Amino acid sequence: MTAKRRGVELTLLVGAVLISVLGYVDVGLARSGAVPPDAAAYGAGLGLLALLAHLAVRFRAPYADPLLLPIAVLLNGLGLVLIYRLDLETPDDHAAPTQLVWSTLGVAFFIAVVVLLRDHRTLQGYAYVSVAAALLLLLVPIFFPAVNGAKIWIRIGGFSFQPGEFAKILLAVFFAAYLAANRHALAYSGRRVWGVQLPTGRVLGPIVAIWLVSVGVLVLERDLGTSLLFFGLFVILLYVATGRTGWVAVGLLLASAGAFVVGGLEPHVHGRVEDWLHPFASIEAGRGPGQLAQSLFAFAAGGMLGTGLGLGESVLIGFAAKSDFILATAGEELGLAGLTAVFLLYALLVARGFGTGLALRDPFGRLLATGLSSIPALQVFVITGGVMGLIPLTGMAMPFLAQGGSSVVTNWIIVALLIRLSDSARAPEPRGAPPGAVLPVVEEVR
């Protein structure tokens, strides 16, 4: 009989909350020599959120992977600590309280998904509903003013959010459902061109058309980071569905060609490419270091063990220090050792998601688990590469760590879906079912 391991999850959650609270206390001691007066309230609030999420999993998804929730709580807690630490440098702009509210909302969505979604296969029947909603979410920001050069925000009064964050999940559902229903035709029909098995246009046409529309919208919005994420998600799921390595080569070729064209023609993107190629150009011109240069200086100052929480100077990066460049704060104050630990948490989250996909018995579940796990993997790669100068900066949010309400809510929903999928993967076989049997799936696509 499969062990539920909820006790392991609870123990890890206690450790995740304690690490976050100790980080919060460490910042206060480093900055003022005293424990922050609200440290107990912070610990109690984070602990209560973790406990509520744990109870939802314990009673509604008892066989779920015991590592997913503690990893999410620890990353979210560390993100709150880093944002609070940067708030101390910007007394007129406190983001940590707002981020805590968004984190609470994210946990509420997590609980709702775990409690209400009893079978992940139900989502397969809403493939076209999902893609229609995703395209609508991507289109709406075009009619709102640009923020920092990109039209990805909806601002109404003092409230703002990024609808494209939620579109990631909806497109993952659509890609998984469509590819699961057409995987044999994609892999074995059509003609072979340059070693790649190309399916018929009737099979591949709809998914390529929808992908092109979503990427076209994002190019118009000048949010190429999310565009790159959608492209990567599309190629990964196409490869997993067909098993054809040629699709990876085709995807890389198309991505390179698209990046070259857009980087040369779109001024906003071209500026970021120039900053990437010449990060110290502003210093040589006598204007002082730009954001990327300050980020590189922060990583260099961190060394192996870091300067210590609250003792870095990454706030010099400027307005994006709490969002796009928050990883620079982690690199400077936690050092290479702490940064490696953060990356290992992300790697473990993604690996457990991929493991869930391998363990599931239905094609839709396998593809959905793979797609959902690929989203944070691609985000971490694109953001880390951008702030370290490996690739042009794209302006995405580091999952759970960075300031951004839409991002943290979306990531909590992704973890909730992975919890539901892992519960299905690890649950014992129904009585009377042969080992490894594929349970009935929803075939209708609406």
C-alpha cells in the first residue's frame, strides 16, 4: 500500500516556516541590531497559511507528493524576506505587506483547487474554453497604457495585475489536451522532411495557429519573456507527446530566427540586446552603471558565502530591484552557496513535477504535469540568464521570490495542480483494476 507521508510534509513545513522567520529576524538584527517587532506575527501568519494548505492536502489529496508544498512555502517565505529587506532601503515604497496579501490570496487559490478539483482529467474537456480564455487575457492589456515599455498590465485605480500570468496555465491545459488527443497522428502521420516527421496540417494546424496568435499578441505587447516561455512550453510538450527529437531542433531554430528579427526591429527589445552586449557601456560613457552592470557587481560582491542578509547594496539597481533583479539581492547577500540552495529548491520542484508526469497513467495527465513543471523551469532559466548577463533581460518574475501579485498567485495554482496530479499518480490502484491500467479519461474537447 502506498504511504501517504503527510507527516513528512508537516515536518518539512515547520522547517520551511522556521527558516523564513529566522531570515526575517536576521535582517532586523543586521539593519538595526534588534529583532523586528512584528517577527512573531510574520511567523504566525506564514505558519497559519502553511497549516491551512497542509490540511487541504491531507484531507483532499492524501497521496500527493510530500515535497511540493514545503518547497513552495519556503520559496515564498524567502521571497517575503528579500522584499522586506529591500523595503528598508525604500521607506516610501513598502512592497512586503502587499506581497503578503497576494501570497495569502495565492494560498486561498491553492486550497480551492485542491478541494474543488477532484480529478485532473476533468480539465481535458475544457481545452478550447481554456485557450479562448487565455487569448482573451493576452489581448486585454493591449488597450491599457504601457508600463516600463511593455503592455502587459491592467491598471484600474490603485489595483493592477498581469493577466498573461494566468494565461500560462490555461495554455498548458490546452496544449496538453490537444496533444494527448492527437499524439499518434503527430508522431506517425504526414511526411518526413530533413529527418523530421511532419504531421498533416489538419492535425498540427490548430495548435500552431493558436501558438502564433499568442506569440503575436505578446510581441505587440513587447513582453518577449512570456513569449519565449510560451514557445518553450509548446516545443517541450510537442517533443514529449511525439518523442521526436527533431522538434527540439526545429524549435531552437525558430526561436533563434525570431529573436534575431525582433531584436533588430523592435526598439524596446533592441535596447535590451544592446545592454546585454555592452553592460558597461554607460560607465565608459560617464553615466554610471546601468541595471545589468549593478546586478553583475552585486553577484561579484556576494562571493562564496555572501555579505549577509540586510548587508548588501543591491538596492542600487533601482526600480526593478524587488522584481526583475531580486535574484541579485539573493546572490549578494546569500552568496554562491545560498544561491545554489535556491536553485536546488527550484530543481527539486521541477524534478518532482516531471516525476509525477512519468508516474501518471493517462496521456493528458503526463503532458499536463510536464507542462506545468516546465513553466517554472523556463522562467528560472530566462530570469537567471538575464540578470547574470548570459542572455538579454526579459523582464519576467522569479517564481515565488520576486515582487508581483499575479505571479505568486499563478505559481500557487501551478503547485496545487501538481499536488492534484501527484495524488492521482501515487494513489493505489482501484480494487479490481489490473496493475498499470489506464482509467477512463474525458475524450470530449469543449
